[in-house]
Amino acid sequence: MEEKKKKRSSAKTLQTAREAGYFGKKMLANTRMAVDEGRPVAWAMVEWWLGATIAKAMGVELVFPENYGAFCAASRTAEPNLDYSESDGFPSTLCGYARNCLGYARKLKENNFVIPAESTGGGMPKPDFLLACGAACDARYKWFQALGRYMDVPVWLLEFPQTGSKEYFLPGNKEENISYMVEELRAFVSFLEDLLGRKMNWDGLEERLDILFKTHELAYKVDLMRRTVPSPAVCTDFWALMIPHLYLPDDLEALAFYQRVYDEVKYKVDNKIGAIPNEKYRMMFSELPPWHTLGFFDEVAERHGVAFVFESWNYHVPPPLLEDEKKGITDPLELIARYSYHKFHHAAPAAKEYEIDPILFTAPYLEYVRDYQVDGLMFHPLMSCRPATYTLMHVRNLMLERFKVPSLVIEGDIVDLRVFNEEEALAKFDAFIETMDYHRELRKKEGLHW
Amino acid sequence: MQKSSGLERASYIYTNRLQVARELKMQGEKFGGYLCCYVPVEMLSAAGYVPFRIIGDMNEPITNADAYLPSVMCPFYRSCLDLGLKGKYDFLDGLVSPHACDAAERVGLVWRSYFKYPFTFYLDIPHTVHASALVFFKQQLAHLRKGLEEYTGLKITDNDLKKQIKLFNRQRELVRQLYHLRKVEPPPVSGTEVLQLAVSLMGLPVQEGNLLAEEVIKEVKTRKMKPSKMKGRVLVWGCLIDNTAITSLIEDCGLEVVMDDTAIGSRTFGHDVELTEDPLDGLALRYLEKIVCPRTFRETGKNRANDLENRFSYLRKIVKDWHIDGIYMNLIRNCDIHGYEVPEVRYFFEEIGMPVLVIEQDYSTAALAPLRTRFQAFAESIEANR
Ligand code: SF4
Ligand code: SF4
């Protein structure tokens, strides 16, 4: 029994991945320190590098309640917060991270905004504003708006247009999207200037952007190296490593760290060292993991030689912007807008090629499955995160139809551990191995290259 | 089509809207399907389509959609696609889907991955009402217009659009007249009847719809009303109601549905399009800014009190003007947009002295029976406090 409990958190195969948790703790500690020193603090949604760097360039320290939700889930301390938010009338079907945060915010308020002593990771301090985001998910702004119930602080919504695959190619449409984003970013800068009573530090912003692009370039190269057989890293490594590139890419320490990640992965590739011994099946995972039971992935590696070679499109950096697209841009806000828009639409050509929608959460997998030579997909429909779940069935259909790659569907949740049945999931997995064998043959017959 | 008129005809069309559409199609009409209240019907109509609002069916178990959409999704949109997959919307000639909420966005996009209509358009809708958002939205509308022109080979002139705007404004005006008629006690037309008309209008050519609405008003105005035995007047707030099973249930329990703040109702018919020189300006303004659905983010201001006032003060006016006794907050399970809003709206209503009933329902008539006792209890409590 003891043995089993220990196994639930993942061992991670990269040394750097084992160290990456530091960055999550660093963010939390930085915001608390900022409050002590009278510097401004914000809670931000994951916003794909659209606004956090701008805010940081103006001296704001940020913490990300989504990340905090995952943290609480992994340490299995989310439950009391969930119950607390539900008792205030928030439906139990809402995002687990959101309910964790709403419950936490209520406690914070009831404690006169002194962080309750028992808070996970030392807790998030009261913010001066909330930075919401319009990308991919309604919870990303509705949740922050709902926090008004506990905090008298303004919410800024970072707008994030989303384009259909056909519309992406309409003459002028993309440029209109970018201009719109730039205008919204300008308004955000004004909002910050008014709120903080200081001017934007444009040089500081450019420096930060420079670091961000360097960190991301490394992260992207790491992703490319993961195409190697055997795979040098697996999903549990990635979910730890994503913290620095997702939340702190403009931090010098994160850049130095990512250089080490790159070196470690490169070493493994050069020496043909697989993340798991005896890789037999290459699988992909979509979209958000069961944080509370990551040991599951070690277990299937051990049992069946399954390496999860790629995962979670949403949290990967996009391919770098083409030089052509960057040429002549002098406004850092435009660069930011282009890059973020690109994050969500880089797979538009794939979507067009296969005549499918949406671009987000769907089209990128059409590319990955070929590039990473995937034998099967594991889909994880979540009870409480709809955006990461909406298109899973759709992608499953497309993968089977277009590439003869089968999928395994295992239900669970990011936060609520009660809905993930590990025994049942392992049994399903055992049965799935044969399905992958069968489809491997099928692909061969159809002339697909893996 | 059956030769009835007024309320009877509205009820017939409501019950048989797919069949009515097919009959019209045989007579040469083309149908442009659309989701939610954010698609400018004027544009579809100007391009020669009958704008046809895609809705679900609470009587039909969701089966085919299971292979395409997960069960944690809003069952209303799952039902829409389910009907599509079952061929019930096979008379559609095109589809315009908006980025209204996540569910509307994803279902529209998944839909067109499987159904290759001759014309489709995905209309992105900003979340804010900033000046730049209006500019962007207007550009989106221009793309829609151009796409329709290219596909149909018809030029959609400003005058064509203005003509349609006037026709749809007339329709909205007529529906609002019906709403106003319900300010008196007893209301001469029930919530169920208004819903039947609303659903009917969203599947008819606009002029035909306007004639129907005029007939209904005429009929309602001459009705002889007996004093009501109802226990209270309610406002329905929240997710859309497209099936009279719900309004009838509420009415059976002794409550009069006299006003709504939902997407097949006042969010669809509540505001006119201003006749601006460039008609796209008026359309952008109306569809982005004037429709008040919690999917649109309004600035919060510096504190909660400001925020609540910005977002909900219009509800105070409705409560007063329609002499509301209680609020039914209708939540379709898994609708995040409304789910996050519930505690604050509830608080707002309670602060102005309104009793509130919140129900999270599964969009299925089979699952309505257990709700009856809750509505009955609510009706009793309202009556006691009246
Ligand atoms: S619903 Fe999913 S995507 Fe949205 S905030 Fe929650 S976890 Fe993030
Ligand atoms: S939540 Fe708003 S946008 Fe979404 S379906 Fe309902 S009314 Fe339409």
C-alpha cells in the first residue's frame, strides 16, 4: 500500500525536470516578497505570453492561479477549497482550478487578506489587479470576474481573437487580427500606467522579450529532439519543464535552466539513451493530466514499454516566428501580438490541408502524430475543464480516419482525484496494447511511414 | 403549411419548425443555419437565405453526438449537433457559427469539419466592447458579407442591408410590444406563447415572421382576460430556453413567466440596429455591445460595487417595470458563462429583495419531473411574501 501511494507522483526521467518545481515556488515566493516590499502584484491566467511580460516590465510580480491549482492538486490539498467555493453557489461543474482559487480567495478574504497559515506552497497574496485572458476558454475571464465577489480589484481582459481554419486565409484577416491585438495591448499598457501611476519601461520590455524568445527557442529545440527514437524525454518530464517556459520565459534564471534542459536532452539523443528503458510504443497524451496521479505514466512505461513522446499542445511553445514575419517590426507590442496569435494558429496550414477545424487543440495533433511517429493516443476527458476536453472525440475520429492511429479514452480530472480510477485505467491500458499492434500493421499496409 | 393564424399558427410552426422549413425549401427558399443570438440575421437575409436558428431538442436523447462531443459539454449544443448528425438539419444550405461562448465556437467548428455545406463562415466575436473591438468586429462582418457575395454571386449593397435592418427592427419591435403587454396583471399572453412565437420567428422569412407577429399582437390585444389565479410573476434569467416544456412546467406550478433575460428572448429581440450611414457600424454596435449576455466582458471599474452596477443594473429596471415577484435562474449544466455568473447575479437580486430559485438542469424533458416540487415550493413562498 505504502509502495502504491509513493508511486502516484511521477519519478520524472530528466534531472532538470526533477528540479523544475523550483520555478513554481519561486513565483509564489516572489509575489509574497513583492507585497512585503510594497510592489504591485497580480494574479494572471495563462495567456500565452501576451501580457505577463508587459506587466513584469512595469514592475508587477505575477502568480498564476491555474498553476496554483495544479500545485494544490498534485499535493492533494485542493478539496477543501473546492468545497468552499461550491458552498458559495459556484456550480461543481466549473473548472477545478477555478473552484480551488475561488475557495482560496474566499478564505483569504475571511482572513482579512492575510494568507492563511496552512496554504499550499505558502499561498498567493492579495493581488492589485487580475489579468484575465480571452483565449481558448471562457473560464479564463469569467472566473476572474467572479473573484470580484471577494476582492475589490480591477480585472483586465487580454483579448485573444480566434480564427477558423478557412478564415485564417482570407485576405487581410490575419493582419486585422494582429492590429486588433496590438490596439488591445496598447489599452492594457494605459490601464497599467493609470493603475500603477508610472510609465511603461519600453527598454525593459524589449530586454525581457529577447530573453523570452531565447528561452522559447531552446524549448522548441527540445521538442524537436523528442522526435528521436527512442524518445529522450516523456510527458511527466514535460509537465514539470513547462513551468519555466510557460510562466517565466523572460526570466534569466529560466533561460539558464532551459540551456541545461537542452544539454541534458541533447546528450541523451546523441547517445541514444531513451527516457524509458526498452521503448516499445510511442504514445501521445491530450490534453491536461491527472496531476494527482502522475505515477500512472511510470507504471505503464514499466508494464508495457510505453513512452509518452508528446503531449498537451496548449502548453508547448510554437515554432519560432518566421524571419519574414518579424522583419521591420519595431513595436514590441506588435511582436508580442504576432507571436501569441501564431501560438494559436501555427497549425492553420495543417487544418487547411485536412479541411478540418478548429485550429486550436486539433490541427496541431495532425502534425505531431506523423512527426513523432505515434502509435496511439491517450485522451483524458476532464470532468471540470471543458476546453481541454471539447475536441478530444473529434481528434480521436480524425486520427483513426486519417492515420490509422487508435486512441484510448480514460476519464479523469485535473483536480478531483475521485473521478480517476487508476486500477480501471491500467486495465484499459493493458487491453489497448493489442489495438496498437493491430494498427501498426494496418499503417504498414496503407504505406504510412511508421 | 396549415392555414391557421396568430397564436395558433405560432404554436403550429413552433411544433413543426423543421417540417415547415422543408416545405418552404420546396417552394424555393434557401436556409442559412446559425448558432446563438450573435449572428447578424440581416446579413443572411440580404444574401437570400432564410436565417434559421439551430436549436436542440429536449425530447430527443443525445446519442449520435457522443462520438463527437464529450459528455461534459453543455447538453444544449450537444443536442444541436446530435440533431445535425441525425439529418434533421439536412435542409440547411450553409452555416454561420459565432464565437459566442466556447461551446458555440467549438460545436460550430466541429460541425463544419463533418458537414461540407456550400457556404460556411466562422464569425469571431471579441470579448470586450472596447473601441478597437468594434473596429475588429466590423471587419469580421465585412468578411462575412464578402464571403456571402462571393458564394451567391449577389452584391449585398448598403441599401440591401438597410432594408433588412428595418425589417428585422420591425420584428424585434413587435416582439417587444408583446413583452410590454405582459407588464399588466394578468398578462394577456403567457411565457409559453411568447416562446412559441420567438422560436417560430427564428425559422421564417422575415416578412412572413413579421406578419405572424402582427397577427399575434392583434389577437392578444383583444383577448378577454379573467383575473389571474397565479401565485406570482417571475423573470427567467440565464441560459436559453427553447422548449415550452420548461415554461409550461413553471406555469403549471402557478407562476407567470412575464419576462426573460435569455438568448431566445430578450437577448435576441431586445435591441434594434441603429440605422447608421454605413450599415455595418450599426450592426457591429448592436451585436457586440447592445446584446447583454454574460459572455461579453464589461469593464469592472475599481471595485465590486461598481462592477455589479455596470453588469446588472438593467435587471433592477426589469424587475420594477414588469412587477416581478421572483427570479428563476435557469442554468443548463456545464454552461460556464452562466455558471460563473450565478453567485453574483443571485446576490444582486437578493439585495433588491427578490426571492431566487437557481436550478441547474440537464436539457432533457425526461429529467424535468423532479423539478416540479421545487417550482411548486418556490411558487408557495412567493405567494406567501407577495
Ligand atoms: S477550464 Fe481548463 S483551460 Fe479553462 S481555466 Fe480551467 S483548466 Fe484552464
Ligand atoms: S452562453 Fe451566451 S453566448 Fe453561449 S449560448 Fe448562451 S447565450 Fe449564447
